[in-house]
Amino acid sequence: MHYIRFLKLPRLLSTPSPVLSAKITVTTDLGESFLFTDLTLVVELESQSGAKILGPRNGKEYLWKGSDGMRSLEVSFPVPSSKKSEAMRMLIRPKENKHNVKHFNNMLVGTKVTTENDGRVVAVRSMDIDVSKAGLKGISGMARRVFFSNEKIISICEETGESIARHIWDAGLMLSSYLAITSPINTSPDLGHALPQLPVLKHKLSLSNLNVLELGTGCGIVGITLSIFYPNATQILLTDLPEASEIITHNLSLLSSSRGASVTHEVLDWSSPLPPRVGNINWDIVLVADCTYNPDVVPDLVSTLRSVARGGKKDVLVLLAMKIRHEDEMVCFDLLEQSGFMVKEKAVLPLLMLAGEPEQIEIFVSR
Ligand SMILES: C[S@@+](CC[C@H](N)C(=O)[O-])C[C@H]1O[C@@H](n2cnc3c(N)ncnc32)[C@H](O)[C@@H]1O
């Protein structure tokens, strides 16, 4: 998967007439490689609610010249004169629908092998811009990712800088899509049936009063998606290091208050003992997405999982999603096995990459 990112957030230039201008790039989740093929991008302005496009329809097109080694691109869009007092967002997306990750189900294609022309690119939106004040409203240094699934909207803000913790990762995005599409409230069950099945997980997710803990939640996309698609969850606790607290709290504030589950946040560092609020609850499921890339911290992660499982009176399922980037990451499974966790089932989901080597996300369900 590739992600459009802001290198410079939109700012208002007012000569001769107002224009929003930004600098973007297109990279992988880790940011370690730029998109090295050409791709037509479209810049649009969206209303604050996201419900309508402001200004000329079909936006303004730009060519990302990845084949020429492009690493950044300046984009701009004129502010329509009739909209100068409205808050708006700048949206940058791939032109072709087949590349645009608008719907979760556009990311998951069962197990079928795909070509590199099928690659997906995640659009980016700015935070709300109050053009009348020529400033940014909301938290600065943030951008928004919006996904649709089954008439629900999953809106997640992430940081625009280099931080590992505070943006969305492939495994988190793919696990979120899988959970949404296979959820019992999905009204297009055929989509879910076309995906690899995880019956042990499905059974657990169907139980009432689920308590779900997420470790290394980052921006919170997996736990937040679960809260939207599994109304039977009673309690969902998103945890990470202290530096992720601000973005998690912000994303939780975007959630509709009509959900049944209580979705909250707590700091949990794997190298420290479990906070009482985590240790005192019988968890049913522990979510772990893209947290095994650094073998140095995996022993602490596994020891946290062991403490969670030992403390509870219930049978805990660990749902671990990863993009295996190097062999060292497999140490995680040795440590999990030594701690008594057994992998019960596994699903492999192809990651739709534009150009480059094929990649995949693996989802493991351990007990
Ligand atoms: C690659 S990010 C994945 C974020 C998110 N799960 C996703 O898939 O989008 C890894 C996360 O693990 C967290 N993490 C790393 N070391 C940690 C530790 N010792 N204790 C708690 N969280 C940690 C990071 O802060 C980061 O949010």
C-alpha cells in the first residue's frame, strides 16, 4: 500500500486571489520508499463535513512522476470566491477509482493474485482550514484518513511528521478492513465469504459483552473500527506509549457517542508492569497490529501478553497482524510458543502494491 502524505500542510497564499498550497509525497507506510511509478492525482476541496466538494468538479489533476524519481510535489487549489468564509479540507487522492482506497472492501481481494496495476494508494485530507482566518483549525501537524464501509465512516487523524507511533500502518489498516468486512453487521456478507476464514476468531467475536484490549494502538484504527462494527463489545481499551496519547484521545473524540461499547485509552508500556486498569480485567481478545517489526522490543511485548493472559480468568485470544519485513521478526512466534500461546489459525491477505515486490499481511489467531 502507498500513502499520500503532506510534507508541508496546506497554507493560504493570497496573491492575486486566494489559493491553498501544499507539498506532498507518496510513500509506503514506513516511509522507506517513494512510489516509483507514475500516478495521476486529483486535488479537491471538501466541505468541513466531507459531504460535498467545493469549487470545480473533478478537481485539479497532477502527475506524480515516480518513474523520474519524483520525491515531492507542490499542489495548489484556488479557493472559490463564494466559499471564503467556509471551513474546508484539502483532499488529495488517486484519480482512478481502482487505486483509491475509499472503501475498506477496495483493499481486500480475497486470496487472488493481483498485478501491480491493481495497487492501492490511500488518499489524504487536511484538517479543517478556516480560510477566513488564513489558519488551520484543529490540531496542527495532523492529517486525516477517511474510509467507508457498509455506510459507516471511519475517520482517523494521524501526524504528518516522521513518528512511528502516530500514523496508520499497513497491518493495522488491513486488519481493520478484515474486521469490518467480516463483521455480522456487514450487509454484503458475500465480500466477507470471499476472504480467508478465521472460525476461532469469528466465534469469539460473536460472544456477548466482549472485553477487547489493544496493545501499540498508534492512532487507534483497529480498536476504533472494532468498536464501530462489533456492537457486542462492552469495553475496548486502546493502549500505547505516552507520546501517542494526544492522537488517540483526538481520534476517540471523533467517534459517535451512540455506540454501545466504552472505548477508552490508557498508557501501557510493554517494559513496565500492567497498569491496574489493564490487570484487573478479564480480556477476551488482545489486538496487536504491526508491533513486531522491532525484535528488540518483542520480548517485552510477549511478556505483556503473558501477564494479560495469566491475570484473567478467561480464555484470551491474541489477534496479531503483521507485515513480515525481515526474518528476525519470526522470533515473536518462538517467544509466544515458549509462553504457552498456540497459533490456532492464520489468514494471508495480499497487499495491493503499485509497482515493486508483492507484499502481504498475515493475521495470526493465538490462544
Ligand atoms: C508500527 S506502530 C503500529 C500502530 C498501529 N497498531 C497500526 O497498525 O496502525 C507500532 C506501535 O507500537 C507502539 N510501541 C512500541 N514500543 C512500545 C512499548 N514498549 N510499549 C507500548 N507500545 C509500544 C508504538 O508506539 C506504535 O504505536
